[in-house]
Amino acid sequence: MKAKELRIAATTVAAFFTGAAFAQTSVTLYGVVDAGVEFINHVGTGDNTSVRLQSGNLSGSRWGLRGSEDLGGGLSAVFALESGFNIDDGKSGQGRLFGRQAWVGLRSAYGMLSLGRHNTPMYEYGVQYDPMAISTRYSIGAQDPTFQSRADNAIRYEGKFGPVTGKLFYSTGADGVAGVNAEVPGNYKVGREISGSLAYESGPLAVAVIYDELNGSTVATDDNKTRKAAIAANYKIGPVRPYVGYRYARIMTPPTSQTTNLYWAGAQWDVTPAWSLTGAAYYQDFRNSGADPWMFIVSADYLFSKRTDAYLTVAYTRNKDGSDLGVGGFGTTVAGKNQTGVLLGVRHRF
């Protein structure tokens, strides 16, 4: 049994009269516990400084179960249940029992089809093409939360064919908690999300494109629509992996619309087998506006073992013309003020 994970394996034998069926089932229990102390300035209407304990910084704290059953002929049944929680107060995350993931599906040589609550393709895209790998706190998610999104009521397909991986995603109601955004009879557009991505990976190179479209979350706003498309790449050069990316977004709220362009670049450097450094810069251009913020991040990580590490992350946002981007996203700092956040924490995986 590996220390990295706990595996529970069982073989089920069902015999009926003269016939017998055999199936191999495995279930894996896994998780992450991540907590740190954060210093942050220019918080709230009082323009205050705060020192606070934060849960889920480089990784959201979670526990989960993954399972599969061999059905024969190259076909397997698969599932995942993943629950987020806050290590600082012990409360459930996302306001749900399995708020991070809850799905079941079938996998074969032709790909995997699954049904339930999923990480969106935009989330999975960010994990691979954001230098900070979608850190819960301090990452591209501050500039665009879609890179950290999940969706209810979703059908997801993923197929890998040589160096090419394709994903297709359709949700009939992306968030059943928000308003009536969940499969409204007679209105298929409310909360609908359509997404797809195509990636190429060969040797040190990885490059991908993605498209995402999300309708408004209520009957009154079902014609509102947000369309996003991105292209990004990274390339391994010895111990260094540089990243570069671009995301286009058009937010349509008839009769008006807004267009933004998000650019990012950065690199990860494995200084030694134990030490790694990450640096990233994100710039968002809001068309016809001067409120175009920057965000800069530097992070150092030290591995005590394969499962336990400590980290120090510093983030800085630069605002102008009334922009209010904080290290935790828009609206998390005083408008027009720059913000600095510093995190010192520890993370353990099991």
C-alpha cells in the first residue's frame, strides 16, 4: 500500500444458478489540507490592513473518493465525489457536501463520458496553462473567476488520440444554487453552458485553445451571454517551464456589451528537487476604459516530502482609473488603490 494514498480494493463475485460474473472494483480516498497566514492591505471601506488565517491557498482543502470498475471489453465504470472544506473553521466549502465534484460515467479506448457536477474545461485549462496552476488564492482566477468554475447538470466528454486531447462540455443549468439557474421547464437557455477545448502535447511543448459560452442565470436574464476564447502554451526548457496565454471575453447584456482582453505570462523554475520558484504577471484590458489592472505574483515552495510542502507567496495588484482588482479578485480592495498580499503556509496531501 502506498503512503500517498489509501486504496480499498474488493473483488465481487455474483453467481446465479449456473452462471457467474466477475468484476474488479477499486476506490481511492485522497485529499489536500492547506492553510496559511495572510497579510493584506487596503481592505474594505475603512481602507484597513489585516492579518488572518486562510484555508486553501495553493490548493483548496478537500477530501474525495475516486473509483472504477472493470466491466470487461476495455469498458470501465468510473466516478468521483470531492468535498471542499475550510481548515480554519471546519465548515464545508461551496455550501455543499460534494461541492467540488460529483459525477459518474463510462470510460473506454474512445474516451470518457461522465454526468454530474464537474470542473469546467476552463478550470482544467487554467490548471495546465496558468503559471500558478489555479491556486485558490493568488492566481489568474483573481482576474477571471471562470478559470476556477464548476458546473452542475453537466455532460462531459474527453478523448485522447495520440498527442491530441479534445473535450466537449454541456450543462443544462450551470449552478443550481444561484437563483433559478437550473433546468427551468420551457426555457432551455437559463444557465446553459457550452464549452470545448483542443490541446496538443508532445515532448516539452503543450498548447491548447478553448471556447466557453454561458447564458444568464435567471429567466429575466436568459438572453444575457458571456463568450470567452483563449489560447495558451507552455514549454519545458531544462528545469524551467515558461507560460504565455491570451483570453478574449465578450459580455453581452442587451442592449449593451463589454469586451475584455486578458494577457498573462510567467514561469516555473525547479531550482532543486526540493525548491521551486514561480513568477506570473496578468494584465486585463477593458475596451473603452482606462481601468485596466495588473497583477504580479511571486511564489516559493519547499518540499519536505512528496506529500508535504511549505510556501511563501507574494501578490501585488496595480489599479488605475477606479479599478478595484485585489489579490482575491475584483471588489476585494479599495477602488483605485493598489493591494499587496503575503501568504505563508503549509500543505499536506494524502
